[in-house]
Amino acid sequence: MNKTANAPVVEAANGAKKEDRLARFIEKVLADKESVELYYNGKITREELYARGVRFAKAV
């Protein structure tokens, strides 16, 4: 049987609780989606999109 320890919740210096990894991942996905929409609407260039860390994959 695998037992795991319960770690206390870590709080930041300002008293706010540390966000979990899933919440940060979801925020990044939504930010990337918004960046791609801005690119397709012609509001940012491909270089700006790449600077934000968004890349397009080539289909095989």
C-alpha cells in the first residue's frame, strides 16, 4: 500500500496561497490561446508570437 504524507500548504510572503500547477497550466493555455487569436486577427506578428513562447507545429 502506498502511503503519502500530507504536506502543509505553502503560503507566499504576502499571505496569498501558492497556486497549484494545474491552475498555472490553465492560465498559460488561455494566454497562449489569446496570443494565437491576436496573431490570426493581424494584431501581432509571428515574431511577437514566438517571443511569447508560442510555436506552430508542422503537420506530418
